[in-house]
Amino acid sequence: MKELHLVIVSPEKLVYEGKVSQATFPGSAGKFQVMADHAPIISTLSAGEVKYVAGQETQSLQIKGGFVEVKENQISVCVEL
């Protein structure tokens, strides 16, 4: 299975960096999921839960807001915790 490289940062710290098979975000227009070879997108994020699958484990993170950019199997996320 193809993987994505996910980087999540907050103003205070690096929250996560690594390979994931999918990620789900609380977009301002609704929840959306990103998998390998997703079309490029930039979206603002609302308060809610970011989920990502790394290996066999699903991780989650509560955020207050932020933004995400997806491009060429790279996901860059800046969030306020």
C-alpha cells in the first residue's frame, strides 16, 4: 500500500512526522479524508479531531483550528492545539 508523509506542527512544537496510510481532517466545509495520490488541496480546519493511521495504529488529535496542504503524497498541517 502506498503511503503519505504527514507533518503536523503547532506554534509550540512538532506534533507528528511520519508515514501514514490515511488521514481525516475537520475541514471548514466538512470532514474529509486523504489517502495516497489525493488531488492537491489546501483547506482551513475547524475545531475538531484529526485522525491518522500509522502502521496498524489509529492516532487522534484534538485541534482548535488550522490549515492543511496536500500535494504529491505530502500532507503539511499547521494546527492550534
